[in-house]
Amino acid sequence: MARLEIHFGDNLEVLKRIPDGSVSLVYIDPPYNTGKIMHRHEISIERRGEGHLGFEDRRYASVRVGTKSFSDIFHQDEHLLFLEERLVEAKRVLADDGSLFLHMGVSESHYCKVLLDQLFGRSSFMNEIVWAWDYGARTKRRWPAKHDVIFWYAKDPERYVFDLDACDRLPYLSPHLVGSEKAERGKTPTDAWWHTIVSPQSREKTGYPSQKPLGILERIVKVHSRPGDMLCDFFAGSGSFGDAATRNGRDCILVDNNRQALEVMQERFKEHPDVVWRDWDARPRASEPSDPAPARVLQAEA
Ligand SMILES: C[S@@+](CC[C@H](N)C(=O)[O-])C[C@H]1O[C@@H](n2cnc3c(N)ncnc32)[C@H](O)[C@@H]1O
């Protein structure tokens, strides 16, 4: 199994210690500058005298048992300056044939693209991937915003990893028009990726706000790196990118400065055989209850 190195701390400080050219693929999903504290509430369904009627005619109630959150409040210039310092380091640590993927919400993505063009050069811009989903409430006041943007920049636009054969395949919309062999194989994706979010009912859910789905991240890992490569996500959150990397035989450096993110990663990777923790004591805490936690349903709130 591939190795994970997980750092608790400010990513700028950690990045400065990573050697030049040592990372093949960087994926980052920084705060989007939504101007909000991002929350995800954990709801436990418990048997209660009052509450809604459920299994075997017993009554159940939803009880809020915890909230995980991180701050996403910046001034516009601050947000770009904050990113710029870290993107300069990201470019430095990338191998000559390495790639950077920056995941961003639509309210900031255009500013980020201009910044990336300045730092990497316009010729290094490879794709703007649109990740679209359909889940959740729909406003009636405008078109419901249901996509993020993922920019791909290659450090050297003449030399980069793009292994399309390693990509998952999609069913043709009209399979009868392409013949049975092609229909059986499916087609490769375009730059518009439909994929559901990590929903409250999803088996992937960790309870961390803004957790990204493995389906999206595994596609990036498989197509844009080779087994045995070193990958990095220095805005790691729940550690989804590290999970996608190690499931596919790549080593990965993860960084986050939020204690709750580290706690989530500690739980997520507790069975992982090769994790190195930096500036984080990953021994089980004495105060942790020995009883198994109740089944939890998670509710997202942005
Ligand atoms: C949008 S979330 C990432 C979610 C992640 N992609 C996932 O799938 O769970 C952004 C993360 O960046 C972290 N972060 C913000 N500023 C940071 C900094 N200076 N150093 C390290 N992590 C930081 C936040 O704590 C938060 O966990």
C-alpha cells in the first residue's frame, strides 16, 4: 500500500520544506472565499419517546451531535495573495512533467485563472474542467448554481502525463448508433464531468464540510500520474485526495491547519498501514468513548 504523510500546520511552511521537483501531481481545493464559515452538522438518529415514527413503530428523533467547520472568509485581494504565495511553492515542488489541478467555486475561479496564467504562463493552461452535479435544493430566483471549476496547468505544456487509457469510461447516450464493441467499452469523458456530490447518505461521507467525491479525484490521479509517484494536496480537509492517491498506488503528502480536518483524517486512515503523522499526535485519545458511535446521518449547510 502506498504511503501517506499527513501534516498539521500552515501549508506555506510545509511547502517550503518540500524539495524542488519532487511532486508529480498537485491537487488543491482551497477555501473559495464564500465569506462564510463552512459547516457540516452531524445528526444522530436516536430512539426517543417523542419524534417521528420509524422502524418497528418506534419513535426516533434527530439530535445534533457535532459540527465540523472551517473559515472561508477573506477580502478579495487577501484571498489571491494567500493563494499566490502557495501556488509559487506548488510550481517549485512540481516535477518537470508535473501538473497542478486547482479546484474552485465559480465566484472566484476567473480571478484564479488569471493568477495561474501569470504564474505558470498562458501556454501551460491545459483545461478548465467543469464538475457538475444535480443534488440539493434549487433556487427559483436564478439558475441553480451546481458546478465547480477545476483548472489543469502543466508545468511544461510539451511534456506531461495524460494516460487516457487509465480513465474510467462512460456509457454512450445512443449506444445503438456506435456498434456493440464501442458501446461495450464506453467513451472517455470530455472536460464536463457529471458526478454526484458526497451526499448525506453517501458511504464516502466523513462529516467534513466541502468533502470532494473520490470518483472525481481518482480520475485525476489515474490519468495524470503513474503508480509510485508522489502526489500532494496541501488543502487536504478530510483527506479525499490522499485516499484517491493511495487506493491507486501513489504516495501522497497531505496538509491541513484545521484540527477537525486532522481528526477526520485520523479516523479515515486508521486502517491504513503506512501513515506518517507530522506535528500531530495520532494516538487514540483517552477520552474517546469505547462504545461504537451511533449510526450518523450528515446534513450539509454552507
Ligand atoms: C475546501 S476544504 C478542502 C476539502 C477537501 N478537498 C476534501 O475533499 O475534504 C479547504 C481546506 O483548506 C484548509 N486550509 C485553509 N487554509 C489553510 C492553510 N493555510 N494551511 C493548511 N490548510 C488550510 C481548511 O482547513 C480546509 O480543510
